[in-house]
Amino acid sequence: MPVSLPNESAEYRTARNALLAAEADLRSRVEQVAALRRTLPNGGKVPQDYAFRSPENEISPISSLFGSHDTLAIYSLMYGPNATQTCPMCSAFLDGLNGQVAHIGQKISIAVVAENTPEKLAQLKRQMDWSDLPLFSALGTGYQSDYLAQSEGGDQLPILNVFRRDQGGIHHFWASELFFEPSDWHPRHVDAVWPLWNILDLTPQGRGDFFPTLR
């Protein structure tokens, strides 16, 4: 449907229509990539039932995090055992995710893990007001190293992983491996699920050199 807005010029409408065509093409390509992703076969079987711990220090194996669903997404928060504060970028991402947990949970299960103690995570959860965020300690489980979220030197990495459960057990399905691909910008490996950057991309100034800071 052709549209026009109050007092716009012909120059604006011509440029906007060209952009609209590009946006429609991008929409199609995003779905094409999503369709390819959905056809992925099972990845490797999870090597162990990682014994995560809740902020209350209760053992929560990865198998239990699926709940009633067969799909589980796990985001690895950059908050290692020697960190004095959490990563500002991760925190901004999780601020948004916290508000979507109830909606996401109608379709799949979701969790956040960090290589830090349950006590520190309990404190962080209160401090950040992540009341709805399922947050767990992966400290000592090997999960972070196994699933790309910790380097050989112990650096923490912000990786999103998706797992699938079926009669054959729990298998890896997808990871945000785009993080490791060369880029002229920030890796943008989880931009598709990060409202902050999507909104800034709609503005005249764009992202620029903006980076979130801790609240």
C-alpha cells in the first residue's frame, strides 16, 4: 500500500521507497536464514548433565532446565570468578531479556549462566532487579569451556547456545558463532534478539560509538 506522511518532499519519498525495498528484501533474507537454521540436524550430544547451581545454591542439572519444553536457550553472562562487576553490554542485553522471560517461556525454556558463585549471582540478581531471569552458576562445571563461553585463558565470552531434547537425549542445536567471525563492527552475534540496537538502527544518528553503561 503506497503511503505518504504530512509535508514530506518528493525527494524524501523517493529515498524512503528505495529504503523500503531494501527493508522488504532484508525481511525475506532474515526468514531465509531462519529457515536454514531450523533445518539444522542435531549437533553433538551434551557430554554431561552439567550440575549448575541456583542463586539459592541448589543443584539444577541442565536436564532440569528444560522444564516442560524440548528446547532450551542458555546465554553465558560475562561475570567470571575474579570480576568486580558484570559486563555492561551483557547487563544491557539481560535487562531486556528479563522483561521477555514470561513470553519466551510459553514456547521454549531459557536460562542465563555465569562462571561465578551462587552467592555472587544472588547478589547480582537483586542488584540488577532481574527478578524473572533464571540465573545459574556454571562455576566448575566445564560448561563455559565446552560451549565457547570461556577461552583457554579463562576469559568469559557472551555466547548464546540452544539445545534440543528428544528421545535420543540432549543435543546441541545452535550457538552464536557469528561472534568469532571477522567484522568491521561489534560482532552483532545476538543483535536479532537485542532491542537496544534494533531501535538505534531506526534513528538518524544510528548506533555511533554508543555503548551501554551499568545502571
